Amino acid sequence: MSLGLRRLAAATAGALTLALTVGSITPAYAQLDGIDTSSLGLEEVELIGSVAGSLPLGSALGSLGALGSSDFPLDGAGSLQELKEPPRPRQDTITESKFVGIDKTVGEYEYWLVTSAAMQREVIVEVVPSQVTDRGPAPVLYMLDGVDSPEGNSGYRHQVHIDEMMQNENVHIVAPTGAYSAYWADWNAEDPTLGYNKWETFLTEELPGIVESQLAERGTPTNGNNAVGGVSMGGQAAMHLAATHPELYQGVMSVSGYYSTMDELGYQSIRGAIEGRGGELENMWGPRGSDRWKDHDTISHVQGLENTAVYFSAGSPRVGQADIEEYGTDYLKMTLGLLLESGVRSGTEEFERVLDREGIKHLADYADTGFHNWHTFVPKIKPGWDYIKSALY
């Protein structure tokens, strides 16, 4: 190994260890920011991956309590990401959940404006009705977005191009939007930044009836079966919903989700997503360790998945060409993406062990390379659908 590579390895290990054990990202960024990433090749990036991937992520987070606090500080570069737009406000006049109209149409994508009585607000729902017309009624696949969940332009449109991916599949795609860092959950209290969130109620009690009646009215009926899927935050929520509402979903597909809210990594990742975007964590499920936190710890109550088609996937701590293209010279973001997917991989393997122990049939799909980004997510969506779809017809 050359002197330059040894220095790069040392900087990586030192910065990441400091970030994980002391908690603040600022010292780590100070070390990493001094590296000229513009000339990094595959060998150098693979070295970064091997060093970062070998760090005991779970152990480092678990040791934070020994420092006197289980919460590391979210200060410094990249720690606070402002919302691109505020959540839609509550309106006291909204007392009924209903279809209002089609806000706009973009190619195969329809943007339905609906109201939620539970949240007392309007919601934009991205819908791609089945493009297959000769196979009878179609099931509905609800797809939940990741942490930023932009309104009116989900990742399934601007990253996946799900209309093209699923054009030969007899399925209605429904992607609600605007659940900024909300984990698609019912929150205990309204948040000054992230709004009033009752997404689980909306998804399980309000939206299915709206979708079924509206599609039937237009002559493209559903067959009464549903599946739920998602990536990252959306994947975690999808698995929770499927396990909690087995009467509603016959299939679930989760890409790079994490299935524990009670272990250190699960808690800190949720906390980072909420507080890192200006929200107050206890507004979601109350104090850490409360019954509401336990209710969302899917790994501890997987029995609800027993009669469900279950697919989940994870990336890898090994870098791929797509990662290099994704991050370019942003060394810090690349490293954080690596660490996130390292945690996902570890949590996914543990989730698989629990399902095996409980005798619950599933498909766990592991990629050879790929950090926590859309380049890793997209290739796993169609295989997920291919695995669960037989349960929907």
C-alpha cells in the first residue's frame, strides 16, 4: 500500500471512529474535508469502504451511554437539512376523508388531491393506474417514500420511473406524498416543523376506500388485494404496517429499511432523521422506550407477517461504480451513505434470522455492492414485486 493510501486509510478510520464514539460530526468533517477527492480512483474508494465497513457501528453507538448520554450531538456540517417546503397545514373545516379531484397529470402519473379527516389536511397522492387492460381487475401496490418524501413528485417517479418499470404489470401504483421525516406513522403530538402526522390511520383506514371507489368509478377496478412497499424510511414503515395490519396487506417489499426502533442504531437513525430536519423527537412516540416505540419495533413481533408474502433487501459496505457516480467528490456524504447501509445490512441480517427462527417464509435479497442511495434502491424494486405479486391475484 502506498503512503498516500495509508494516509487515506488512517484519515478515514480516525474520522469515522471519532464521529461514532464522540458523536459530533464536526471533527470528522474537519479531517475528511482536507482530502482531495477529485483524483480518487476505484482502488482508493474501495479502501475507504473496507475501512469504514469494518468499524463496529453498532458497538460504537451502543457505547454512547458510557459517555453519559445516549444522544450524540447533531451539530456541524450536514447535520441540519431544512425542509424543501413545509407540510400542508391543518384545516378545521376538513372533517371527511374523500377524493377532491385530479390536481395534474404527467404522462401516466395522476396527482390526486384527497382529504384526510385524521390529519385535517389535504394530501397529494401520486397514482399510476394499471396500464394493462386485458387481465381483469388489478391489486394495489402502495409505495412509501424515503425521509424527504417530496410532495407531488415521489422518488418512484423521479428516480425509479415506476410507470416504465411496471408498464407490463397489472397493478395500480399508489404513492402518497408529503410525509416529511414522519416515518409514515401516527404521532402523539403536532410538531411545529414537521406538522400533524396521522399517516398510519390515513394509509390503513382512509386511503384504501378512496382508491378502491375512485378506480372503480373510472372503470379500472381493484381486485381487493393490496401490498405495501417502500425504501429506507418507507421500507421500515411498510414492514411495520404489514405486520400490524395483516388483514389489509397480502404482500410487503422493503428496500434498505431498518426493522428495530428499540436498539441503538434504530433509535439514533430515527432521531437523526427527525431532529436533523428540525423536528422534536418526542412528538412522535413520546419518550424513548415507551409503548409506542415498542409497537413500531417490528423485529420483536414478526408474527403478523406469517401469512404475508415478504421481501426485503439491503446493500453492502462494498463500493460499486454507481456509488462513485452518485457521490462524486463529496467524500463525507459518501462515507455517511456507506455507514447507513452498513447498519441496514446488519439489521436486515438480524431480521432474517428472526424470521427464520419463527418459520416465516420470506426472500432476503442482498446486493454485492451499494451504499444508502437510490442507485442501490432502484434495482431491488422490480425483484421485490416479482416475489410478492403471486399473493395478490
